[in-house]
Amino acid sequence: MSKVKITIAGINKKPGSSKEYKTGGWRTMKPEVDVEKCIRCLQCFDYCPDGAIKKTEDAIEFDLDYCKGCGICERECPVEAIVMKVEEK
Amino acid sequence: MSEDEKKELLASGHRMCAGCGEGTAMRTILNEAGPNSIATVATGCLEVTTTAFPQTAWEIPLIHAAFENAASVAAGIESALKQMDKKGETNILSFAGDGGTFDIGFQALSGMFERKHNVTHICLDNEAYMNTGIQRCSSTPYGASTTTSPKGKYSIGEDRPKKPIARIASAHDIPYAATACIGYINDLKKKVNKALEADGPAFLHVFAPCPTGWRHGSSDTIELAKLAVETGVFVLWEAEDGNICDLNVTYKPKERKPVEEYLKKQRRFAHLTEEHIEKIQKEVDEKCEEYGF
Amino acid sequence: MGEQKGLTIQGNMATALGAKLSRPDVIPAYPITPSTLFPEKISEYIADGELDASMIRVESEHSAMSACIGASAVGARTCTASASQGIALMHEMLFIAAGMRLPIVMAVGNRAMSAPINIWADHQDTMASRDSGWMQFYAEKNQEGLDLMILAFRIAEDERVLLPAMVGIDGFVLTHTVEGVQAPAQEDVDEFLPPYDPPHGKLDPEEPMTFGSLGTPEYYQELKYDQTKAMDNTPEIIDEIFDEFEEKFGRNYNRITPYRCEDADIILLTMGSMTGTARAAVDEMREEGEKVGLAKLTVFRPFPSDLLKEIAGDVHGLAVVDRNISPGFGGAVFAECAGAFINEKKSPLMKNFIVGLGGREIFKKNFREMYEKTKKAVETGKVEKPVEWINMDEDVMR
Ligand code: SF4
Ligand code: SF4
């Protein structure tokens, strides 16, 4: 990542700027959702530590820029709509 | 804005480990508190993983000062806002880990409670000093192997029980104290709201497993959080006005699971013998009886 | 120039009055001898409705400075008072206040450090926080304590500065001693010191910011350089504000004030309350025909190397009087003075005298002895003992 100019006392006036850092690169396993199976209970949304699950009209989708591939969503989905697959790089 | 479009107040891109329970906890708490909030954070995993210049994961104003003083920095903020004629609608949140709450931050926390600042202190408990490399804390449970309470020929790992921090907090006669767990999001949300609505200091003890420190799979985090409660290892309760003798257990498992199920999933407990596990089970049974289930 | 009111008060009352006239919003404080009268007086002001401020009766000095940091970060004018062990306990937070560029002001009742425990005057406590990034001012008299509090807020909050400041008055010698002071009128102070509105940012939900970021090796050094540069730029600003103060209130302040230095061969350099005694000793010696002068250090941080070189650059001997000791070296002020002359072709011969530790009295004869010792070194061109302890009781030494 390219460096930026410092600010006085390192005060950061860009809230939410962590989004510049794409943690998706950490991933070795990648979640996939079967929208047909999904009952939109949003358990996965609530539990994802990285805010990498977005709600869609009738299901959910992953924000692969940030998903670290922890597998919590797969484990917690009550209807097994999510599966973790090996990340192909 | 509709519920669905609500902005996440802990932005993605933070550097918590994959499967970190703190991530789930912080998203839930901040989103529930809303944007009209100011937070302090103690040195620790949360601070290190969310504030590295030039980025911040925080969408609300945040100040990190040091390890032991999240509560007294928050006290200064609260007094200043009150003095400078702000309407008093801003939530003041003080975040610390178990080290910054149970141990080094305890004095500042006790002072903040006693002086009745309108601050909610939230302890994110992962049961050891994780940021410095898994050292034991007074939050570490009996039997856990950490880098400063390692299992060994003459050691079962940590040999003391966990300090009952939420009861101690409540004993300050503060308006609201509660325990919560990331496996029970709705219960956690309710408690965040109650804490913020309380007229005076509030305390939330939030149980959040740590895959790195507990040595479990990253996908096990929520399952373990639930197992801690389902086995009775961690009890969900709340108490108003210091009424710990009459606390309200907010969730009682219909049938308690054996502690072994919880312990066996974590390598920090892998060395425990059947005898040890029996001893832990006995202690948990006794505790649950005290809590009335 | 506005009306001023004559009062006869103790040093702590003077610094508390200086604080009150500066209209602080939040004062977190913890009692410690000899600075306790400061929070007591502030509490009285608030109780009597003379000051509209919030006092936080914290449970420790560490929390006092922590609460100052929180309050200042939301834009409150914030001050506290402490001494000795109290300053040591808040040591960690001093660095953080400075690193976050929060213009907090602290009134100090300078006191010795344990062990052995001792509640009396010396400068060990604040010298130990020399590197924390705070400006340091020292008063000779109660009047200076009062004025320097107002000045400290004004300088600290200047947009070009934004650094915390401490004002030291010697324990008991000033803190508990009654002296006459002139108190400026509130309207005049209000004009001199406008309300604080942090120009660099504050904690506000309307515009969220993160204070206290993690500074990785990629950025830490530049952030520290930036902070240090702010301190390096302050001497000019301090001079400018001292001048403005003199114009408004009629009292003159300098980072170093020379006394009878024009044709002096030897200069004594002092800090704090001992300066009065030193001045009397200089007057006596002048009468006897000795070419001796005195330099009073009011601003220790930023260290006024520029002025010191102007004042003492041409003299033969400089006797630096330290009310503190850095074991393994000597006095802290001595180290700074020696540093000031490094790389100068011409520099006075320097001797260091350690005096007045833990409330040990300092007499005129002690300054005469320091002068004689420095004179001897100048005459022989040899400094046999660079650091000497003065007014020792040989009978109790083991
Ligand atoms: S794998 Fe983990 S990080 Fe990725 S979406 Fe699922 S819960 Fe979130
Ligand atoms: S947990 Fe499963 S069912 Fe529920 S919203 Fe997520 S993918 Fe859909």
C-alpha cells in the first residue's frame, strides 16, 4: 500500500478507512451460498466478524474483498446453504 | 434509512484474526449503540487491529490512550460534555479486553463506577492476554494452558478460578451490570440498549472466544460461545442497581450439556485428564445451582 | 492596562487563582502534598459559584491525567495539579497527552522523589518528566505562579503550539508561603485568553475521528518528528506571548532573565524559588567588587539554548545550580547547559552544584561558595570536580 502524508498527532479524520485494506487476501477457503436454500435468517450476517456478508433482496452475498474465510457462516447456517470451497488463486 | 441499509459502525478491513469473536461482538455493539456515540479503547487486540495509521475501522469518534485507563478517559469525556452543555444524548462507551478490565484497568474502572459517570464499560473477554501472546490473566479459567501458566509435568495450566468480574462490577451498586455472549446476539443487543439507557454507569461482560489463544478452528468461534453457555461454564445474567443477590438469569439452557463438550474443542484444555474434567464439571454444577438452574 | 487587585496568598492559591481566571471546563485532580491546596481551592470556587467547571475527584493521579486527556480531546479547557509521586504515577500519560497534542495545563508543587519519602521541595519530579513532550515553566514567586498559569494556557493552546504545559512552584517554599500578588481582572484575562476551540480536531459524533492511532514503524518517526518540531518552534511564540502579557498586565517574563550580567565574569544559573536568595548573594558580592551575575531560568522546556548563549557566551565561568540529581551524571539543568554550548568555539567553563534536595535550605553563603569555587576553576583553568554537592552535613555522612 502506498504511504500517505501524516496528520497532526496521527489524528485520523477518515472514519471507516480500514476498508482500504482488503483482508480478502488472507483467505484460503471461500464461502459460497446456495440462494435457493437460503431462508434469509441472517444468522450468518449477525455472526460474521468481518462484516463481509451483505443482505440481498432474497438471500445474502459475500463481500470477498473482506471475507477472511473463517467458515463461521458455513457452520452457523441452519439450512446448510453455505459451503466453504478451497480458494483458487 | 431502512434497517437493511444501516451503516456498519465497525468497518471491514480491520486486522482481527479470521474467526475472531471480538469482531462479531464489536459489530453488534457499535451498530446497536448507533452513530451518536463516543468511544475510548484500552490498548489490546481491539485497538491494535482497528487503528493502525493511516486507517481506522471506527465510524464513531474514538480515542485510545493507554492500557489501564479506558474508563477514566471516558470519565473525562463524560464530564467535559456535561460541563460544556451538550444535551447528554451522546453514548459514552469504554472498551477494554479482559486484561484492561479484570487486571490493569480495574482501579480506573472502579473509580469511574463509584463516581457515577454515565459511561458504559464493555469488557471483551477472551480469557487471557492475547495481544501479547496468550499470557494468563485473572480472567483465565481453571485448567487453561497459557504461555505463563503452561501445562507441564507439575502443572495443570492455570490453577485458579476465573475472577467473577461482573459480580464485582455490580457490587459497586451501578444501575446496570450484565454478562453477554456472542453466541446470543439478541440477548447481547438487548443488554447493550439497557446499559446505554441506564442513568449512570453500566457494565457489560461480553464473552468472545479467540481461535488463536484458545487454539480452536476459526469456524468454531460461535459454536464454542454457545457451548460455554449451554454447559453452564458462562452464565448469562443481568442485575440492576447492584442487586446481585436477586439477579436475573436471562437464558437458562433447557438441559445443560457436559462441560467436556466445551473443553474438548479447545487445545488450551487438551491436556486435562478425566479427573480434571470431573472437577471442573463439579464446580460448574455448583455454580449453576447458585444461579438457580 | 486594566485594574489589578492586590492579594496576600499562598503559592497554591496563586496557581489556583491563575487557573480560575483562565476559566477551565474540567479539572480532574487527586490530592498530594504539597499541591493539595490547589484542588481544594478549585473545589471551593466551584462550591461558591465563583467558577463554572466540573471537578473530577479521581481515584489516582494516573486517572487524573487520563481524564484530562479525555476531556481535552472533546475540546474542554483542562487542568490539574500534582507533585512528586503523583507526577511519577501519571508519567505514562504525560507522554500520551503530548503525543496527542492536547494543551492540558498542570500546576506542580515541586517535591522530592521517594525513597526516602520526603514531601519537601526539589525539582526531581518534573525533571524526571523532562522528555515527556511537555513545556515546563518555573516560578520564582507566587506572582509568577499565578501569571504563568494564564500564560501556560495561552501558549499551550496557540494553534502553532498545541502542547501541554506544567508550571512549577517549589513545594512549601512557595506552595504554602504567603506573598503579595496582583490579580488581573477577569475581563482582561478573557481578552488575553479566548475560549479554547481545538483547531486540530476533537471527538465529536458529527465528525468522527480516531485519536491515538497505532503508529507503525512506517509512520512513528515522522509523527514524533512533527511533534518535536512543534516544540522547537515554541521559543519565538513564547517570546511573543510574554511580550503581549507585559503589555496587558505590566509584568515582564523571559525564558531566561539576566540580572547584573552585563560585565560579569561569572554567572550563576538558577531556577525556581532559590533565585531570590541567589539575587541577594549576587548583590552582596557585587558590592564587594566581584563581577558576578545571575541568570534565572523560567522556561526549562523548550530549553532556551539561544538565550543562554547570548547571556553567558562571553563569560568565563557558568555555575549551574541544580535542585535535582541524575545519578551517574549530575544535574539535569547542567546537562542542558553543557549541551547548549556544544559546537561553540567559545564557551564558559562550567561547574555544577547540587543543592536543596528534599527541602534542604539554600543560603546566601552557599551561592557565595559556588561562586568562589567557580572563580577558582576559572583562575586555574581547571575543573577538578565538575559536579559538587553544596551544604552537606559532613557530620552525618557515613
Ligand atoms: S467465512 Fe467468515 S469472514 Fe467470510 S463471510 Fe463467512 S463468516 Fe464472514
Ligand atoms: S445463515 Fe444461511 S439461511 Fe441464514 S441468511 Fe445466511 S445463508 Fe441464508
